[in-house]
Amino acid sequence: MDKSIHSSQQAQLRRLLKEARKAARLSQIELAQRLHAYKSYVSKYENGERRLDVIEFMAVSKAIGIDPFKLLKKLQP
């Protein structure tokens, strides 16, 4: 198992989260405000500079307004 921040699954997860954010018509700043975080928090995980843990992923999903389980089902092994 590749635990790298640069794995293909990490890239796919970042892409799915970014697409979901844009589909929800949220800017990085707006999402960061919903998360009570800085814009750089959103920017860094979307650009692959940091990984989200499970708790953070759930919070981001909720802030975007998406079902985290449906998003995870889209990840290809």
C-alpha cells in the first residue's frame, strides 16, 4: 500500500473533493470559512501539500454538503 501523499488515489480524492466544492459553487475561501479554517488549509489539501485524516475528510464533506460515503465509493482501488 502506497501511503505517499502523491499516490494516484490521493490525487483522485483531491480531484473529487475539488469537483464537489466547485459543484457546490463554493470558493476555497467560502469553504474555509465554513470549516473555521484559513484558505491555505483548503488550498494545501487540494494541491496535495497535505493529507486529510478521516475526521477532517468528514468535516470537509459536511461543509461542502456531500455524502462522504458516496464520494468514497467513487475512488478506484
